Amino acid sequence: MAALAILRFLTGMAGSAGPGLGAGIVSDLFEPKERGKAQAVYGLGPQGGPVLGGVIGAFLLELTGNWRWLLWLMTMASIPMNTLSFCLLRETYEPLLLERKAKKLRKKTGDSSYRVKNEIRPRELFLHAMTRPFRMLFTVPICTVLSLYTSLVVGIFFIQLTTLPLLYGPITEFGLFSYKWNHGLDGLAYLGGGLGLVWATLIGIYGLNRSRIWMATHFGNGEGQPEFRLPLLFLGMLLIPIGLFLFGWSAQARIHWILPLLGAAIFSCGMQIAYVSIQVYTVDTFRTYAASALAANAVARGVVGCILTILGFKVFESMDYGWGSSLLAFVALAALPVPVVLYIYGPKLRKRTIES
């Protein structure tokens, strides 16, 4: 068990690079007016992974009867993905590209005047890059607020994932009702959440850039601001409790299995809209240091998600599906005013951050 815990720690540490860097790469490659659509498509990957993994894992475990195959399959899948990443991915971070260009010009021309502003040595750059996310998380107020808000949203999502095996699994646990889907079919319950993620992606593709342009035209004299991403965040946070109420009380009433899955789809749709909106807002706010801000965000939501997942079983064991889901819905409703607060006070927080 100790060896497994250590290896999972190393896996998590290495696997966090993707979620931490992905949105930063999107920031490097796309202008703000185009960024929302790209981020919506990218965001489907990190959140859709647990859904796809749940479906594949259930059937794989049913076929092999050996949980180790889950780890072996992930190892086999990582080999071609890492190979493709090594061969195809290129550096996109503008300051580093400029520094490389200046170094190349100094070597080619012999002119040492080719320099980049605030150029630092590789060792200092590494130390700055490693510590900056933690410094931003604890010293930059808007980064702290966004990280905690994302942690809340994704933490509720992780808790909700723990209820699907309880509700659709082949064995009744904790005295809770189960539809008792057998032979790996219980993994298909994750497709309800997956459907919601697809809905959210389509809404993000259509709405994230358009809403920003509309807000800029009517409220920003044609100039875009990070706060113009917040209307969709409010929509997402509104859908979350609706989905949770439908999931919890339809499961509590033991009616047709499709209604809890519909609730899970609505909830997942709202969660993903909120998640992507926060990511784009963060990128628009921090720009050059977007990857560091998103890394701070990933640290916070990882820690909170871990804690809430452990508590998730206890919540539903003691409160059943109806009131357990309602508790999460009430928490989401309590957080609903945050986008409005950010819209009003966000510019002041960002100005204070830039000045500091």
C-alpha cells in the first residue's frame, strides 16, 4: 500500500503538467477574441478523462477481474501519447522564445547588445517558475479567489462522481438504493456526465467569444476586459444546483434511471461552463503569467478535490441521495453571487495586482 501511494503521488505530480500548461499554451496561441472557443475545446479533455476512464475501467475490470489491468492500460496509453508530445509539441512561451532568438543573434553576429528585458539565468528561471504558482496562490488576491472558486466547482464534481458507482453499481453499499447494473454496464452511468460536458463544450464554442464581443461593444467601448467572460460563469453556476436537485431527488424517489443521469448531465454541463469560464478569465487576467496562475489553480483544486472526494461517501451515507445532493446544491447557490462580485470588483483587484 505504501508503494502504491508513493507511485500514485509521482503519477499525480507528473500528470499535473498537462492541466497546468494546457490553458497557458492556448493563451500563447490565440488572441483574446479567439481564445474562448479554443479553451472550450481544450477543456473537454481534462474533465472528460474521468468520464471516459470510468466507462473503460468498468468493462476492463469486468473482463479481466484484475484491477492491475487499469494501471497497465494507462501505462500502455501513455507511451504513444508521450512519444507524440515529444515529437510534435513546440515551445510557445513568448519571453522564452525571444530570449532564444536574442541568444541566436548574439552568436550569429557577435553583437552582445541583443538582449531581452529582465533576462535571467536558467537556474534562476527554474526557481522562479517553480515558486511563482505558490507565491501567486497566497499573495495575489484575485488568483486566490479564482483558485478557491474553481476548487469548489471541481470538488463538487468529484463528489458527484463518487455517487455514480453507489447508485448504478451492482452491489448495494451503505444501505443506499442501487439500480444494480451488472457486467460492467455500471460504467455507462458516467456517460450522463459526459453528455453534459459535450453540451458545455458546444455552448462554450458558440458563446464564449460572442458574449465577450457583445459585452465589449455595449459596455467596454469596443475594448475587451476579463470580466466580460463572467456571464457564462453565472450561467454555469446556475445550472449546477438544478442538476444536483434533479439527480438527488429522482434517485431518492427510485424512479426511472434516466432521470438521475439527466440531472448528472445538467450538473456536468454547468460545472464545465464554469470551469472553462474561470480558466479563460484567469488567462485574460494574467497573460504572460497565465500558466503560473493556472498551476496555482490546479494545486488548490487538487487538494480540495482530494479532501472532498474522501468526504463524499460520508455525506451520502449519512444524508442519502436527496439531502446529500441538496447540500451540495445549497453550497453552489451560496457561491452564485461570486461572478457578480468579480464583475464589480474584479478590475480593482486586477489593477492592484498589476501595480504591486
